[in-house]
Amino acid sequence: MMFLEIGNLNGLIILLIVIMVGPAALLAIIGGILSYNKKRKAAKVFFILAVLYLIVSLGICGALMSGGY
């Protein structure tokens, strides 16, 4: 099975899910590493950015995936 084959949108859906969750997970991992290294303020900033990115990306990409504008 080829990704993004005509009539097969599995690859596109996987790409949208990775765009929705990937950067937020990366920011959360960086925040966890910083909190482990006792840099609490920087860790809080990264956790807040991760949650903010997740809220925005789920709203925008979720609307695109559901077909609503």
C-alpha cells in the first residue's frame, strides 16, 4: 500500500495527526528534561507552549479533518 495513493487518504490523515500531536509532544519532552535539570521556570514555559500548541492544532487540524470550516 502506497501512502497518498489516489483514493487512499491514510497517509494524509497520519500526516495531519503527526502535525497535531508531534510538536506538542516534543515541547513537553523538552519541558520534562528541563524540569529534571532544575530549571523550573523554563520548564513551565515549555509545558504552557505544549498545551497551547495542542489546543490550537486540535482546533485547526480537527476542523480540517472533520470537514468543517
